[in-house]
Amino acid sequence: MKFTFNETPNDSGSFELLEPGHYSFTILGSFTENKEGKPYIKHDGTKFIRVSCCEKDSGLRINHFVFLDPGQSKKVFFFLKAIGLEPEGKEVDINPEEWVGKMFRGNVVKKEDKTGEMRNNIISCNPIPGEQPEPKDPEPEQKKKTWGDDGDDEDVPF
């Protein structure tokens, strides 16, 4: 069986880029391992998480990387805050599975990668007001009544 292409796909490796600016993103996936099952680790030993993001209006997808390096603590904190998972205290459990479906606002720039190709890079993240579910207020503790503390003991029917 023969097939004739009416157009040839672009093999140049080029792809559409977002112009620099602020965009709304939805997290499609977060990955701690590559396709071969090896953990994502930088050459200096720093673990990182690859976050696959989709820009809300254009549908373009870009990767964002969260480096679990103490020197990048502020970036990790503000990313988690942007997706509605603001850490409390100095230590936090990172659960990338919880990130899927979360939204954030990202400041995007164009940056040249190691091969000389231009890529989008999210350099900062902020919350989208009203997009994340508000954290529930803890239910107020019920005051434990003790017998006779409000004078109701006289109305007991037995």
C-alpha cells in the first residue's frame, strides 16, 4: 500500500515560543524520573522535578524545573505558594503528584539553551487570585461540657 504525503513535517526541531511576559499555566504532570526510570539529578548532585505546564490561552506546553537545592529555597517556596500549597515551617514534604491540575501565573522569558536553540523559561511563579481552592478553616473545637457547668443539670428528664 502506498501513501503520499501532501506536506512534509518540519524536522528542524524548532517549535513555537511564547513571547516574554506573564502567563497562566496549568500543571499537566510532574516528574521526578526520566523515561528510563532514573531520578532527575543535575551534574552537581541536585535533585529536581520536571513540571510539564500548559499555557491557558495558546495551549503551548513548556517545562518548568523545580530544583530541590537549599540555595533555591525561595524559588521552591514561591512555586509551592503559587500552586496553593504554601509550606508551613522550615521543612516540607514534596508530593509532586499533588501538583497536577494546579494553576499558577508564570513570568516567561526566552533563553538560549546549551545547543543554541531558543527556549521559554519560567523565571518566577505567582498565585492566580481565586483560581486555587481556598484552604478550609479548621473546624472549631467543641467545648467539652462537664456536668453542671451551665446549670442545665436541673432539666435532665430522668
